[in-house]
Amino acid sequence: MKTLFKKEIDSGIMIEAVAGENTPLDGIVEVCKCGEHHQIITEGYTGASIPLYPGTYDLRIKARGDEIWITEVEVKEGEFTYRKVRFPNARMLVQLIDGENHLDASVLIYRVDSPDLSVADTWTETVIDLPPGEYFAVVEFVGMRGVIDNINLSEDDRKTYSITVDDLEQGE
């Protein structure tokens, strides 16, 4: 009977993903051999240690529907290599207005290229951090609903979108 002993891995990486003013993001880290992006060696999570043997790796970090590549990350024996990745960020706020009053209403945000899957479920008057892109918002208030189209967010945008109660229609 043979007994094989594997050496414990005492090196690896740790990736921190952030947006805006260092808001932490939960994401997935895919580790590939350097230059071989089609073959994932292992994966882990942002904010967690990922054990790796010494070598050079390419990393794909996925968060909020976006991805960023970091190439040629060197891992040395006995060390954990740390990298901080900043995802582009934009901020928006949706308001529902009735005369001079701002009302609380439900807001669902969708990417134009994925209209069946909401990327944010929030309330009016709440600042929402999103990656740059094209969106639309559905505002629901007491059985009525309205849509805000043509929401185009670029990196570092800070935008407010308003809809009035008069713009709402009876919900389905």
C-alpha cells in the first residue's frame, strides 16, 4: 500500500473587489494559467484567500455582472499576493414626486440588454451603485406603475431620475 503525501500549499492570492469609494463587492475569482484564459485552474471568492502553488497566473474577477482581468500575477513560495481591483462605478437615485412631496415607492432597475432580470430592487430616494451601462427603471406605487427609460450611466456619474405621480399608469 502506497501513501502519498501532498505538500500543504502555503502560498496563493487574495483579491479585494471594490467600487466607488471603496465599497466592497462580492465576486468570484477565476484563476487561469498565464496566457491560457480558456482553462480555469481553480476559483474562489473576493475577500478570501485562494491557495495556489508558486507560479504566474491570470485572474478573472467577476462582480455585479462585470469582469476585470489581471494578468501575470506572480505567486511566490510562502506568500499570499494581494491585489485590489476597482470596478467602474456610477450612482443614481430615483424619485417619485407628487407636487412638492417626494413619495416612497418600489423601484426595480433592469439592464437594457437583460430586461428579464432586475439588477436592483430598492426604494425611491435610495442611492444605488451600479456599473456603467444602459438601464431602465420600473417604479411601483399603490397599484400604479411607471417606467423611466434611457438611463445611461457612465463611470463616476451621479444622476437623479424623477417621475411624477401623473406619469404613472394603473398597474396590471
